Amino acid sequence: MPEAPSPPRTAGGREPIVKWRPRSLRARQLLAASIGLVAFLALAGYALDRAFVTTAEDNLERRLEGYAYSYANKIDFARDGSLLAPSDSQIDPRFAQPGSGLYAEIVLPNGQRGWGSDSTLGPYLPESKLLMPGQKIFEGPLQMTQLDGSQGSVYRFGLGTIWGARGPQSEFSYSIYVMEDTEVLNSQLQTFRHALWVYLGSAGVVLLLLQGLILNWSLRPLQRVIAELKRVQRGQAQGMTENHPRELEPLTESINAFIESERENLERQRNTLADLAHSLKTPLAVLRAQLDDGVPTAALREELDVQLKRMNDLVSYQLARAASTGHALFAAPVAIEPYAEVIVRGLEKVYAHKGVICEFEIDPEARFHGEPGDLQELMGNLLENAFKWARARVLLTVAPITSEGNRRAGLLLAVDDDGPGIAEEDVAKVLQRGVRGDERVQGHGIGLAIVQDLVRGYRGELTVSRSQELGGARFEVRLPPGL
């Protein structure tokens, strides 16, 4: 049995650290939603817990304060200053039950504990001190010892007051303390927290299930796109449908544009090979006939030279055509003026005897979105044709074509000359391959055909009309806005 390949190691012999990442959008979304939901529920639970604790402690303080004022209304002192014990059961029966968890005591002016409710019998409560008249305190939890000797804690409310029922000369201050065992508040908190986390946990499970359903519903358009792509790959569909959400429309349009571009490129390649094969049939047939007829050697050599030159021209033309057609679908924008200057400088040398002047009206914002070679071929053929027919002036106009939304701008490229122009009925003939406007003018008649093929490859439009500025011909190319 062959051994399984071992995992790659780093230069130090250690195994590389592989970071786990979810492989699907659904897993990413569920993971992110789960983490966010758990964090939110934890923070919400903590906030609710803190709010409940604060509210419970505030209610406890107010309840103990009410007990303190109730004792203040019932406390009385004898003429000798001794305390007359109030009735515990009239305020709350728990004050009369030893170790009940609710305690009350009074601190006299000497700082000594002067009285305690029956519930204070047995437990060791925290030591209390005399408060200033009108002073209130709420503190806790404070350590204490239960009736059975176990450790516990209490919340304590203290109220400082004055006894002066027999006149100002007999006034003295004393303090009332009311305490409650923390078990009461802790029991409430435990009950609340149990209910809180049960409800929050149940809500979290429901929200996660709902998130899963929403996620499946949200990703359904992507699943449909994947299914359509698989159908295109299998040859069961020609392209993507148009019924997709707005966010996916740029994607599906780009895919369709790519598919269409590849299909057109393939079709062009097939047509080029077919045209080349068809064009070579005639020269080969002529040579075959010459050989079969047994013509003299000199005549055969002359015919061979003519037909070979013709075949060479045909092959060169087809290769140039194949190279100039087709373009990158998402090419970077190309500045136009630098290429135009190079082309015009070369043409001015070729046609120096005519003294033609070329003027530019090029918008600095205009850009050609395609292959630089296509731009050179497009402008080169149009400008060469204009130089060939112009008397003295040629005008090159370039401007962007604005578009709606976020689509990139299109392009207007026009070449005017002051030559004789082209009659409207001759336009279609001039744009045909191998047809020249005037047989007396040197050329192959394929330049404008190449321009037309290039424009068609970029899904643009080529129009030929009379120039309003110079009076000759005007060749205008409009390339539409892109994706």
C-alpha cells in the first residue's frame, strides 16, 4: 500500500499552523450571527441582571426605611429616660420570631444597644453606632452569625432621630436600625436569574433557527446563480437569466458579457479560418490548372510569383484581422492623445508631399476601455484614410459619452477631412472588404473593414456622413458605456 503524503513542514521542521476558515457563505453567516447573538444575549442578560439587582436593593432599602419609621412612631420613653419596648408583632410578625431574618434594634445616646426585637435573640448581629439626628444609612451585606452558628450576612438601614416629647430640655438623640437577612434578596435574585436565562436561552434558540431560515431564503438567489452556472457549463443553457436581485445583476451581466465575448471570439476564429481557407482556394486552383496545362516554365514561374504574392497578401490580411479583433472584456482605461500623436506624426511623414495638417479636439477625460493595439488599429486606419483623401486639413475629435448609474463612460471618436467626401449610396460599398472608394488610389481596401470589425467587436456603431466643419467625409465611432 502506498503511504499517504505527509503534511508540509516549515524550514524549522515544525508543522505550519493552519487557520480554519468556513468554506461556505452559509457557514460564515451562521457563525457570525451565532457569535453576535450570543454576545448580545449575554450583554442583555448582564444589563437586566444589574438592573434587577439595583431595583431589588432600592426596594429593600425603602422597605427597611418604612419599618424604621414605623418603630419611630411607636417608640416611647418613661420619665426616667428608660425605653418602653414597642410591640414587634404590630409592625411585622417576623420581628417577634427569633432568628427570622428580620431584625430591629435601638441605640441610645450613650452608644449602647438599648433594645432589640425578639428576632435578635440568638444571632450575633453587626455592631451599630449612634447616628446624627436625621442621618440615614443603608449598607450591606454585613457579616453576622446565624442562630445555628453558621455565617450569614444582612442588609442594614439606620435612622437617626430625636426624642423630645416633654420639651426642649428633655430632648436626646437615638438611632433605629432595621436589618434583613440577604437570603431573602438572594432568593429573589436566584429566581429571577433562572427565569431570565431560561427565557433568553429559549429566545436565542428561536432566533438562531429564524436566522437559519432567513439565511437560506437570502442565499437562495446565489444558489440559483450557481445552478444556472452549472447548466451553462454543461451546455444546457446559453447564458444567465435576467431575473436576479439588484445586487447580483452586475455579476450575472458580467458573466453573460464574458460568455458572449468568448462565444464571439470563437466564432471569429472559425470565420477567419474559413475565410482564409476559402480565399486560398482560388490561387491554388489557378496553380493546379497551370501545372495540369503544362505551360512553359517562364510563364509558370511568372504565374507562381503572382499567386504566391496574392496568397501572402491574403494570409497577412487574415492574420492582421485575427489579431485586431477581439479584446479583453475588462481592460484598463487607455489615454488617447499619446497614441494619436504618434500615429499622426508617422502619417505626416508619409504624406509630407500633400502638406496635410491634423487638428485635435480631445477631451482630457476621454478614455478607451480596451486593448491599446485595438485603439491604434482603429485610429490608424481612420486617420490614414483621412490623410489619403484630404486636401489640406484633418480633424480628430474624441469625447466621453456619459452614462447613467455607475457604468463607465462610453467613447465618441470622429475623424473629419476636407476631401471629396463619400456619397450616401456608396457608404455600404466602401465598408466592404477589398473595396476601394477609388481604384486609382493605392490601397488594399481593407482598412475601413477592419475598423468596422473592431467597432462591432466592441459593440459600437460606425457611421459615415458629410463633415459639417470641413466639408469632406466624417467617420464617427460610438462605443457604448460599459458594465
